[in-house]
Amino acid sequence: MLRHLAKLLVILVLGAVFLAADFPARPLNPFEPVVEAQERKKKRGFFQRLFGGFSLKRKQERRAPPVIREAAPAAAPVITTLPKIPEANRILILGDLTASVIAAGLTDAYKRTPSVAISPRISPDVAIAGDDFYNWLDASDFTFVGERVKAVVVALGTNDRTNMLTPSGRIAFGTDEWRRAYVRRLVDVAAQLQLLRIPVIWVLPVPVLDNRGTQQAITIGEFQRSTVEPFNFRIVDVVGGFTNDEGEYRQSGASLEGSRVLLRLNDGIGFTKAGQKKLAYYVRREIDQILDDDLNNNFVLEGGARTNKPISQQVVILTRPALRRGEALAGSNGRS
């Protein structure tokens, strides 16, 4: 019994010690500063020391910092297409699938040039070696040309890697007989175009499919070049822009900006947007030169006098591509 009373007495003494530490005796000073009294209130009490109480301020400090969201980047300005003026110089595009790519690329290139309008007359399946070509292009009816045409762009040959039907029968592609028949048709086509008395830009066939298809396109291009050169057409050879240094077909190549990009679609015939832009660039160099020459010729009056302003109805071209005629294009293997 005495032992239990001793334990109880020890507990009471310890409790008194803790309470005395938590509530120390205050001096009998009625003029005690208020600040010191407030500081005592901030001391941790018995139960806080016993159970490790928490501070509201510390809890607030542990909160996750606010998430700062970056503002969305401003959208790039949209380049709109400007309307063409009534007196715009028209460029007529004739030909097959390649001609349609050129027409699309030139339309985009001149979309902010009100003085130049692109007028395509395209038949994707047309071919000089085809059976229906003469029904498609007939010099006896060039009413589709219209007025203010400053140049005609011709791109044919994509579909010419095929046998040819002649009055004497079908001729196998690539034979000497096929070449002679093909050249005869080329002469007829060139003669019809010459009747227009408008500058003609003749685009040789582009590389297609693979190395074999590319070599066939180059061969057809050689036939076309040797045949139309005597007609003083402007010949555009784009093979170097879509092959490597060895003349092999490649889907990728240098863009106009010099970076390596995909130029051709997986079918080996179509073009990507970058390829379309590059193909159209080769042609645009010639178009701008024709327009420049036409403008300069109209400046000269009788007797050699010159005027400081264009004649009536003559449109001045204000925009030009990055490279001028005769300069090398990034990605070309040197062919011109």
C-alpha cells in the first residue's frame, strides 16, 4: 500500500513540475510591458510539447506552389490570296499530271501578285504517245487561249512510257520506230504551239518511280529537247532538282530554303508541297524573265526614245522569287 502511495506521489510531483514550467511565476510588476506578455503567449504549451502540435503558418508554407501556365503562342499570320486585276498577265499551263503540279505551284507563288494570273488547261492522262492527244490540242481551235496570255507552259511526257498506236499498228516503247513516230508527233505539237506567237516554256519530263523510270523519263526528255529546240522554246530541265549527284531517283532532296525535305509522294509520281514549290520555281524564273523582257521592249519608242512609265495596259511585276535566272538552285546536280 505504501509503495502505491509513493508512486502516486512521484506522479503528482512530476505533473507539478511540468505545470510550473509551462506557467512560470509572473513578477509582481503592474507595469510589465505588453510586448513581453504577448511573447509569452507565443510559447508552446504543455500539450503542444507533449504531442508535437503544428503551426498554421508552417502548414501554409508546405502547400504546393501555384502552377504558372505559359500563354499560347500567337498564331502565324495567314497569307491571303489577293484578287487579280482585270488587266492581269495570264500564263497558260498545258499538259499532264506534271503540268497540274506546276499550275498549283505557280498559283501559290503568284497568289499575292495581282498582275499575274495562272490559267491551267490540264488533262492528267494526256500523252503525246497517246491515242487522243490530237483531239485535245488542235491548232485550228485555240479559242481557249483567250487574251493577255504572256506565256504558255507545256509539260508533257509523264504518260509517254508506253506503246504507241499508229496507222501501221502498235509500236513497242523504246524502239527506233517508236522514237521516229514520237518525234513526228512532237514536231506537230511544237508547230501548233508556234502558231500562237506567244513565248513557250517547255518543261522536260521529271524523274518518276525509280531509277529505271527516271532513266526512261530522261530519254524521253532528250527526244523532246532535240525536237523543240529549233522552235526557240525556253526549255526547262528539272531532273537535277529531283535526283542525286549520280542521277538516281530520290524522294527526298533540298528544298528552296536548302533544308533536306521529302519532295515526292510514295507513289513515285506525285509531289509534296515542298516538291511542288520547287518544281514551280524552275518555271517561274522563265516566266518572270519573259514578263521583264516584254516590259522592257514596250519602254522603247520609235527613234530609240524611252519613256519613264509603262505604256497603257502594261502591268509591272513587283515580286520576284529568291533566285534569279541562271543562278544555281540548292539541290541541283548542275543540270540546267
